[in-house]
Amino acid sequence: MSITEKEVLHVAELARLALTEEEVGLYTVQLKRILGYVEKLSEVDTGGVPPTTCTSLSQGGLREDVVTGSIPQEEALKNAPESRHGCFKVPKIIE
């Protein structure tokens, strides 16, 4: 599978990214390489491999769900680029 610059621009638009012409070329090359590696995976015979739900052999990955204290609102917002009425202010994305 190959990817075109037009498709890279489409994905960038969906992600609301402004790319330069150089970046479009760079990302097109990088995505072609990534998709090439993914295509190689389809060549592997996995007929005798049973389906799995977890790839980790460790059984201790989950922790107990415990209620803990939270940080004050002022501390949570102190590094926010913008805040309003005690909340994070984010750009509108729905037109």
C-alpha cells in the first residue's frame, strides 16, 4: 500500500494540522516506509498461532482502584495556556 501527498494533506486537515510543503514530503516518505513494514507483517504465516487478548505475560498489571486526594483547582490550572471560570479553555473545533 502506498500513500500520496494528497492523502497526507487530507489526514493533516482532519487532524487540524498546518503542514509546510517540506513536512508533507517528509511525512509522505515516512508513512510509505511505515506502511511497507506493516505490509511485511501480512507475509508472516500466523495460521497456527492462537488468538490472544493480552500480549503481556505479566499478571500483575492492574492495581487496586483506590480513591485518593486530588490537587487544588488553582494548581491544576496554573500551567494551562488559558483558563476561564475555573476550567481549562480550549479552542473551538466544531464549526
